[in-house]
Amino acid sequence: MEKRKFLYDGKAKQLYATDDPELIIMLFKDDASAYNGVKKSSIKNKGILNNKISSLIFQKLEENGIKTHFVKQLDDCNQLCKKTEVIPLEFIVRNVVAGSLARRLDIEEGFVPANPIYEICYKNDDLRDPFINETHARAMNLATEEELKQILRLVPQINEIMIDMFANVGITVVDFKMEFGRDKNGQLLLIDEISPDSARFWDSKTKNRLDKDRFRRDMGKIEEAYREVLERLGER
Ligand code: 5GP
């Protein structure tokens, strides 16, 4: 597979075309940002660790029947993915209250709600990814009725697979963000990444944070935390 034209430079990843028009290469960078780009830095080996962690998660989801853009991990920082048209929505699932939800509703972080909480954000950096609901998404034509229905069925399924995968290695999936795209046949695929950059992972016993909150909150030992997630999932 040949890496061709540079397509896009994101906050934590770059996209490249390949010699196959239906495939792209996603390169995971060490760059880290938080608070909509206000806080920026670089975390040593983050690209390698997130590429490996997200590859393991997407493989597990595929094994469980979830259709994703993931094709294969190519090397330390690159993975091969199916090209899709990105649906400009972010779907967040929360199993434990933390982060913006704790602030918004003044609930203590760590509170376990009676059911998982699902949120939708409009993916738009200039507007700081505002919180919307399904009726906004439909009204703004951001996804079709059928796509939204399908996504709202998939999100709890993906959450169950994630909870199970991480419970087996002593990690609580506090919350995470998902994105979806449509391939050239219009098939809906889970895209982007799921990693400690886009999820909160807490050690189930100690509640130690193994995710980007260590960067957001200047807690230190960021690389170590990401590596701990990868090692618990069974890789080095
Ligand atoms: P919160 O709304 O509490 O800041 O985030 C909830 C969860 O979604 C966290 O796991 C967070 O990492 C993830 N998340 C929300 N928005 C984004 C985003 O724009 N980019 C990334 N990478 N993750 C996000």
C-alpha cells in the first residue's frame, strides 16, 4: 500500500490518500490539544500508543459485528482505513459522570447514573462542538433519518462491547466519543479513533485516570497511563 497525497492535518492525526481510491492512511501524531485547541503540547509516543490501542478496540468491535472503517494497522503510527464521508456529529456515551457533564449539572465526578447517558454534539471547531439533539441533526440535514436510527442502535451496542472488553482488564469505561461516516456505497461505518484521547478510562479499583484528563489537568505521567491501557489490553 503506497502513501500518496497529503489530505488533512487534524489536531492529533493526519490523513493521506493511497494508491487505492477507496482507502486512506490515518497517521497518529504525538500532538495533544485540549479545551478546543487552547492548551497544546506534545506527548512522547502518544501516536504509537493510540494507534495500537485504537486498532485493538476497532478489531474487537469488528469481531463483534460492528462495521468500522478500520482495515489494518500498517506500522507504529499508521493505519489503513476505508475512505468515508464524515457525518459531522459526535456521539458521546457516559457510564460514569465526569468532565463537562459533572460541570454542567454540578454532579460529583464518579457518580454512576441509573442508565448510560447519550449525547450528540455538532462537529464544528468554530462553534466549539455545541451540544445538539436528534431533531437539530435532522433539521440541519447532518444525517438521514435512517442513519440516525442506525447510529442510535449502534451506540449502546458499541458501549456494551467496550465495557466488557475493558472490565476484563480492570478498567472502567467512564465515557467516550464516537464518530460515523458513510462509505461509497452509503454504508454506515464507525470511523476516527477510540483511544485515551477520546475516552475516559479509570482503573476500576483505584479510580486512577488512564486518559487525556492527565494532560487536561496537568496530572503528569501521561505516557505511562496510555502505555498502561495498551499493556492491559495485552500488547507492548
Ligand atoms: P466531555 O464532554 O466530558 O469533555 O467529554 C466526554 C468524552 O468525550 C471524553 O471521553 C472526551 O475525551 C470525549 N470527547 C468529547 N469531545 C471530544 C472531541 O472533540 N475530541 C476528542 N478526541 N474527544 C472528545
